[in-house]
Amino acid sequence: LHQIEAKYVRQGYLRGISGQRESVKLHNVSIRVGTMIISGITAVAATSSEEILLGRDVLNQIIVTLNGLASVTEIQA
């Protein structure tokens, strides 16, 4: 988020699978999927993880097909 100079929105809280509540910073970003750009996405900057999770705000705008047997992931915008 620092590298892309994402706009800081506000402080928030996140509760993970451990149940621990963590203070996080929320940023406004746009995500590019192929040729499609999805704007107005709130990204969470959490220090406890480097993983990226996509929420329904993104997933409801694309089609994702996971074919584990073929080790293929397809994304359609």
C-alpha cells in the first residue's frame, strides 16, 4: 500500500480466526483484473499477515473458476 501510495481512509479493527482483535489501517484502492478496473475497494493494512484476501466487494464483480485437478485458475471480468 505504501508503494502504490494508496489513499489512507481511517483506522479500523480486524478480528481473525484466532479471535484476537487487531488495529488496522484502511486504504482506498483500485484493482485491475485483466482489462477491468474495480474502483472503490477498501484495502486493509494488517501487520500480522502478508496474505491478500479478496472480499465480496471484488468477487461479486468477476467470475473465478478454480480447477484444482488441472492446477488452473481462470478469472473472467
